[in-house]
Amino acid sequence: MDTSQPLVVTLPARPTREEVARLCAALAAAPPGDVRCRIHPESYGLPAVDALARLALTARRHGHRLTLDGAGPELTALLRLTGIDQVL
């Protein structure tokens, strides 16, 4: 696997538990490094917050540096409101 480029994962608009589990498994299997999480423009609400919290926890456990790309204003506000923005 090429570690010179960040691993890119995409958070769908309405992530299911299965999709989040698949994304977390991909993070767990990858060597430590940078991970860019592209967020679908229509991702919002508590399911997206939950998914990002799980991804952040998995990334941290496996030595990754997670960055978000494309979080809209509604999702950003929810991340701030829940305090999860501090760990992302």
C-alpha cells in the first residue's frame, strides 16, 4: 500500500451501521498514517456525528491522523454542539 498519499474514506449521506463498520475495518487494516474523510454534502444529523465519532476513535486507536473534508455548516454546528469537534 502506498503510504505517501493519505488513505481516503468517504462518509455517505446517510451512513448505516454496516457502512460505518466497513469504514472502521478499512482504517484498522491500513498502516498508520494520514486519513482524509470526505463527507458527502448531504451528511448531517446524529447518524453522521456518531459515524464520525466512531471513525475518529478507530483512527486514533490505530495511529492515524484523521482530517475531515467537506463538512457542511449543519454538521459542523452539530459537531461543535456535541463537543466532538475537539477530537476531530
